[in-house]
Amino acid sequence: MLTKTDITRDSAIKRFELCFDLSWKLLKHYAAHESIICNSPRACMKAGFQFHLIDDDLGWLNMIEDRNKSVHIYDEALAEEVFQTLSNHLERFQKLISQYQKSVSEI
């Protein structure tokens, strides 16, 4: 495990932003395959919940808030706040990948 520094914290937050963006776009693609159009992260999260790709809709909605915060982090306290949530978000990303793979294998 790396020692936590400003650089490792900021790198982890940036990776979270990338994973979040890929996740909602994956949900958007999946929804389009199911003839549902969603053009925002929030709408795609709702579609993902509807298709049982995600099961923690409140957690994913909180993730949207953290993503929005992370784009404009100019404050060390806010960076620390977002960083502290990342382990919970990692679990959600992993569940999404698992559910997506399971769903695609059934097609």
C-alpha cells in the first residue's frame, strides 16, 4: 500500500472521476441496448437500478455528488472528504462490473 500523500490522494480522486465517467457511460450504452435513452449520470443510474446492474441507488446518487465536488476541488478539506469516500465507491464499481458481466453473458 502506498503512503498517503497529496499526490496519491489527488491521483486516487482523478482515477475515481475516470471510473465514474466510464461507469455512467457503460450504463448509458446498456440502457440504449434496452431501448432506453438516458443522457445524464443521474438518469443512467436510475436505468442501471431498473436493470438490476446497480443495487445501491442512494450510494450511486452520493457518488454523483462526490464526482461533482471532485471536479472543482480547490480546498484541502474537500479533497480529504472526497478521498474518504473512495473505498465505498470502489465496492460499487466492482459490483457494477460483476452485474454487467453476468448480464451480458446471459444475452
